[in-house]
Amino acid sequence: MDERGLIYLSIAETLRGRIQRGKYKSGRLPSERMLAEAFSVNRLTARKALKQLERERMIHRKSTRGTYVGERRDTQTLAGGNKVLAFVLCHRNRIDPFHAETLSHLEFEVGKLGWRLMLFQVSNAEEVASRLAPSVKGGSVDGIIFTGLADPATAVAIRDLNMPNVLLGRLTYLDSIEEELDRVVVDSYEYAAEATRYLLEQGHRSIALINGPSYQIYQNITQGYMKALAEAGIPYREKLTVQSETATAIAGEQSMERLLQCETPDAVFAADERIFRGASFALMNDASGKGRNVREMIRPSNSSSEDLRYPFSTAKVLIPVAAIAVAAVETLSARFVKSESTPIVTHIRDFEIVGGAALNRNSVVA
């Protein structure tokens, strides 16, 4: 193939990059004539570039109305239930295990209805406008499920797309917009209380909490932890609660190190899986000897698989991800039938605790 034969592929590559970066905020691409002028080619070459993207299902054409971002949708099929949902992960650079499993369960649930999912990642309201809005305006998306670290401004931007949507979890910070949204809420207050009660039942009395940053979910965890202590008649000690700057393994490691500098708990509740990984690493590598007093750790998890063998007992509060996915799809299904009503709110409170065994303190951890 000569150089001229590759021109349309080069144009297609340029347009593909622009689409992925959210260049076409209206959802509509320039006309063939405008593209031909912009790239200094004839309209046939511009048309071939568009056809290439159409084969890749990145764009679709609406007869005389123009070319739009996203895959073509047949209106009659859509009315029959063949819908596409956007799964929007907010303020996460990559998909962590919890959201990966959430996505997997959602794909299973929508697949049973003959629907499909599209994945979007946004960090703020501006990226909702640049990345998600074009697919909405282009008619490629029928409903939105959003989760992760969604702040109030991002939630407002999603709401203002005027499309059925459901929030999984809570917004990072308390705001009245949350009360307007359909949402599936995992009750972190309740699972924190359950985790703390479990540790109390194991005979622990000096229980530390290594928490996340000052988001709603972690504030609720603190309240649930305090509730369980109060029920057992154990005074809350502020020094046993350490707040991590971020919900990361590194922050969890640093928090455990700070805790051991001034306290010697016999059990630790880590607020999530990432914090647990860092905190357990710090515990196993503690040179002061104080870490040897910690006999058990617990944290929320979406996986029931057996833990690595740690030199202390481990336990999990299992988050029912399948139930979250079912509730999300049922909520959007109800919205497709009836758009105007009070918010649909589902609370997930069915938690199971799975315990683990410990190795001898002198054993090598795998």
C-alpha cells in the first residue's frame, strides 16, 4: 500500500484520539466536508476514515443528521429493551479489585436482560462533560451507574445529563444533592459495628481503628466502631483511632507505624482492603516489638477467598457485591418505566464475617 492509501488511517487515528480525549463535547463530529478541508484531503478520503471508525463502533451516522460518538442504536430494538448502561468510575486511576468485581456482576446482570455496559473513568465534573456527555448526547447510552470517589460537583454534572442514573455508595462529602439521587448504599456504619463486635466476641478489648480520609464512608465507619464499643461498655480512646491521608496501602502502612509508636492494641480494624495491606505489612515488619501484641485484624472485603497466612489471625466482613449489582440494575429498570418519582434508595446491610487462622509468630509469611 502506498502513502496515499494510508492517509485515511492516519486521519482515523487522529479522530480516534480526539474522541477518547472528549474533544467532541456535543457528541457530534464535523461533517465530511469540514474534515476534508481540515486534513487537506478529498471527501472520499474523509469518508473512508469515518467508515473505519464506524467499523470499530466508535461512531455512528444518523442519516442526514450527521456523525456521532458511540455505536449506532436501533430505536425499535431500544424500545424492546436492548439498552446500554454507562459504568462510571469516579476519581480512580485504575480499577481496583472491588470495582472490578462490581463491574463483573453488573455485566452478568445486564447480560441477562440483553443489555450491555460501557466503562468510563472520570475525575471531576469537567471530565463528565468531556468524556461521558458526548456518548449521552449521541444516543449511545441509556442509563448511568456511577461509583468510586464521586464528589457533589461530579454528581450534579451526572444528574444534569437528564438520564436515569444510580449512585453506588455515597458521595465523598455530605451534600443535599445526594438526597435527590437514586442510590444503592452499602451501610458502612453497620459493617463497622459488625466488625468491631466480632473482635469483641473474640475476647479483644484494646481494638484500634485504622481509618481512611475524611469521606462520608469513613466517618460512618468511625461511628459504627464507636457504637459497638459503647454497647460493650468499653470507653472510646481517640489514640486508638488513626486516620490515613488516603485510602492506599502506603497510607495504611504509615498509619500502623504511627499507631504502634504510642499504642499497643491487641486487635485492629482496617477500614478497607488497601489500608489493610499496608497496615499488615507494617505490622509484620515492626522492629519495636509492639506489633507482636496484635493478635487479629479485620477489614471489609468483596472476596471470600482464603487469606495469605499472616502471623496473626485475620477476618473479613464480606460486602455482597452481587446484591449491589442486582439492586443497581433493578433501580434503573424501574426508572426506565417511571421517570418521575421520589428517589429509590436501597440499603445493603446483609454482611457475613469470615475468619482466618494465624501462623506461629516465628513462621515465615508466604
